[in-house]
Amino acid sequence: MKKFIVSDLHGNGEIYNSIMAYLENISLIDDVELFINGDLIDRGLDSFEMLEDTIERINGKGNIKINYLAGNHELMMYQAIKKRRPEKNVKRYCDWMRNGGWIIEGILDSHPQGEELYDKYIGFLGNLKIYHKFQETINDNNILLVHAKAPKNIKDICDMKISDDNIDVELAVWVRENDEYFRTNKIGKDGYLTIIGHTPANSSVGFIYNREQNFLNIDGGCSYYACGSFSNDHVPLVEVEDGYLNIIIFNHNNEIIDGYVFDGDIHKMSESKLDKKKIFINHELDNCREEKQKRIKKIYQMN
């Protein structure tokens, strides 16, 4: 079983489709499991389609096993639609709209099955897990996946989900390094390599390793791209191996542009190894972005 992690795609359909096509090609020769580390949605134009496609894949479409963990945007969506009309002035609804939630909410409002979809999403989002502990280790540290901050208590099988809607859930998906809370608490956790997203890494390679706290941030900045800033043209796809990680860097043209190996230190991936990864790229993806843009623009103007 090959295990992969991606984080913070934020409605970027090109990258989502590129990665899914890449993994589908790998699944022709091996079992594939993808962990989506939250913030699949919001800001980007393809948020609704990506969410629907991911749910379909979780329910059996395609050959990739999907594990979808919660991010702060999934939590905001859950809290907003759970308290939907007539309470549109609730804080979480306003937070969600400011952070790109209008894309999905606008589609739901105009969809003939809008109310049914609201109920479906409440059930689906409410059951999203908050973290995942891998069996694989690096330098005798367990690998832990969570959107923003390692929870205080980690179990082999996660017992935290969005619908718990408590302070531990909030901290796990919301905390950033520059938050007041961070001054007395760690993002990472002793004994774990913690893999997070949430805050764009703002690095030339699309990820950052904090050695002091032993966490790896793989948010390549799709949220910036979705908002019209194209300076962050790198999205990490992490392959989990026992003892190390392969970090494959995609750009927004369906290309693999770089690769790294992480074993506690960061090493440039050899050209021969990177070339083997590139074999699975599919350059023949459907491109319906123009029609999607027209659809979203029409919905946006109606609200």
C-alpha cells in the first residue's frame, strides 16, 4: 500500500485533478491511500466539485482509498450550515463567507437539492477525523498528521471528530505559530514528527521543516493561488515510507517540478528517482475551468 498526503488545496481543481490522475495511474500497479489534511475547500472556484468528487471517491468511485481529515475551513462550513437560515448573522457563518465559503454556499442556495445537500454535508463533515497516527516512523518518532496543531492526547485510532465541536477540535485545526496560544504550547508533539498545513509555508520549495518542534508544514500556498497571487507555484504531495518521506512538488501546469527526501534532514531527490515519479503524470486532463468560472461568477453576482 502506497500512502500519500496532500494539504490545503483550497478549491484548486487543476492541482486536485492532476494529483488524482497521478495517483490513479499509480493505482494501476499498487494499492493507493490518500490522506487529505484539511482545507480541501473554499477560496478556489472548484471547491464544490472537489468536495463532491472526494465524497464519491470515499464511497467507492475510482481506485484510491481516501482519508479526509478536518481543517479549519471544513469546521467553519460545518458550523455555518448547521446554524443556517434564518441565523445568517452567526459568527461562524460570517467567518466562512469571508474565507471563501460563498462559493459552496452560493451553489447550495441555487441547487434544486440544496436543502438535502445541506443535510448531507452536516452528516459528512461532522464525522471527519481530526488527526491520523501512522504506523510508519522516522528516527523512532511516530508520524502524526493533523491540520494545524498536535492534540494533547494521541491514540492509535483517532477519537476526535468535527462534531465534537469543542476547544480541542478548535485548537487542532486553527492554531498558528504567531498565535498567542503558541507562546506556551507547541505545534508539534514530543515523540512525533507532526505533519501540518494551515499556514502557507512561503518557501521556495513549498514546505518548511521546524527542527526545534519537529513539525513539517506542507501547505504550498494554494489559498494564495486561489485568491489571485500566483507566486506560490508549488504543491507538495508527500509519500509516506517507513523511515522517510518522499516529497514530490507539483506546479499548476500538471507537472512535477522537483522532489525531496525527508528523513529528519531534507535531501534533494535524485534525478533518476524523480524521473520514475514523473512516469505517472497524466497530461490529458479535461479542462472545464472556463465554464466553471462562468457558473461561479453568475452565482456570486446573485448574492
